[in-house]
Amino acid sequence: MWGLMFYKRSSLVFSLLISPCCLVQADSVQALSLPVVLNYKAAGVQIYQGSDNLDLYALYNKPAMLDGDTFDGKKMTFKDIIGGVPSEIEDLKKFLENASDYQKAGAIMPKGYVFYGPPGTGKTLLARALAGEVDAAFFATSGSGLSTEKYVGDGVRKVKDIFANARYAVKYQGYKQAIIFVDELDSIGRRSSGEDSAAQDRNNTINEFLVQMDGFSQNDNIIVVGATNRLELLDDALKRSGRFEMHIEINLPDVKKREALLKHYTSSQFNRKLDADVDLNFFAQQTNNFNCADIALFVNRAAIYVARQKKTVINKEAMLAALKQMDKK
């Protein structure tokens, strides 16, 4: 069955016969009021995103932040980060909470931040906790998810969607800020010289990211946080001023933080009991170069060791056995 495509250009309305889907480009109907848009929706007309009016696209379509893949309703704060957060992220929190004061002094909030450092150091958790601290809408995606799509152009579409919904959250859902988090930023952030369609699509996804970041102003109250294990792999176009210009290093936990992590993972929160003869400070010193994920794995292996012995309390013997296993990892 054939349908109609409506285009509104100034005072002119055109109609075209097309195949079964009814489509209206968002930048073509930007002058239409919300009731008219909803009437279009009731008639089965689908609005797809154009380059000039992403807000209308987000207003028409349900925002992606309501989906489990993009928005996590669990609120985290810095209190949930074992061992504390880097001072640079504390400063970023103050910047977001008092943005107007900084702007009065002529300070311009950077649009993009890169959390970089070894894997397993909690870069994703820090971004989530930052959003919780400032009560910002949090959108999460991954570079690999944007660059390994089945169809050419899907990466560009997803970039447009997530920026559109970030604007929607700030404009229509009462959030003061929105944070877009991109894990594995180097998956799309490295420029490819190949001429195959996959390389070209990846470059198009990078370009769309740059266009979107250049396109929002201070009034949008949107910042983008990327995470990568290899900062040097990112294209210089992403790291220049006005884009991902602020780089915050997330280091491996020091001995104090490792002890706090050991105490956390051996607590009753994980249904674990620790024998009194276990000196956590000793094991914190023995786990140099362990990241946060390694600490969790280390304690879990100790729990497995005691479970095999039909016991329930993690003792020193189990911890030493687990440490030996970690050395072989």
C-alpha cells in the first residue's frame, strides 16, 4: 500500500507518492508545532533525524535514555568509589555544579574529557559516579558498538540519536546537565587510511562525533566523556581544543586503595567472611600492579579455594593460594 510523504518548506507543502513507509524528515518539519507532530505520529508517519533539528526528532521518538542499553537508572556517587576519586574529577564536579559562577568569570567549560589509563581501573564507574554526583542524565555507549554495525551508516545514526536524546533530557526532562560516556573511544577515535567500506564508515562515525561536539554550545549543558586504555591512539582531531581537550589519567590503585578494595571484596556485602589471621595490609603490598578488577578476581579465587575445602571463612592459606594463582595469570 502506498503512502504520502509530507514536506513543509516555508509556506509550501509538497506530497510525493512513496513505498509503504511514511517518512517526514525532522529538519523539514521544524516549523510544525508539537500537536501537529503528534498528529503525524497518530497517522503512522515516522519522523527521522535530519541535520538541523535533532531536538524535534528526540521529542517525537522516545528517548534512548529510557532503554536499558543507554540509560542506567541506578544512581552512583563518589561514595560508591572505593578508595576515593582523582582530584581532577573532583574539580570537574565543582565545575559542573557551579557552571554559572565559572562562566561569570569568563571560564569556558570543556566539551569533552578523556579518562585514560590501564584497563580495569574503574573509568566507567567514575563517569557514572560523576553523573550521579551532579544529578545529570547519563548516556553510555561504546566505540566498538558504534564501529561494528551490520549496515553502513548505523554508527552515524547512533551518534545522532545519543546526542539528540542528551539534548532532550536537558530541555524536556528537567536535568541540568547530560553526560555522554563513550567507552573504548579508541575503537572509533583512530583515523583509518583504508579505502574499504568499513574504514570509511568508521571515519564517517568519527566525523559525525566531531560535528555534534562542534554543534552544541555552553547553553546545551552537555559534556562528553570518553575512556581509553591508549590515549596516543586517538586521532589528533579528537584531542584538539573544543573537543576532547581535557585528559585525566586514571592510574592503578596505590597500596592504600588496594587495601580498601580488599576490605570491600572480603566483606559481608559479598557474603564472605574473613579470618582474623588475614592481614589485608600485607596482601595490599603483595598486589602491586593489580588493577581494581584484579583485586576482585584475587578475592574470588580465595573464596573458591575455601569452598573446595568445604569451608566458609577465607583464611590466610586461601589468600596465599589465590595470590600464587594470580602470579601465573
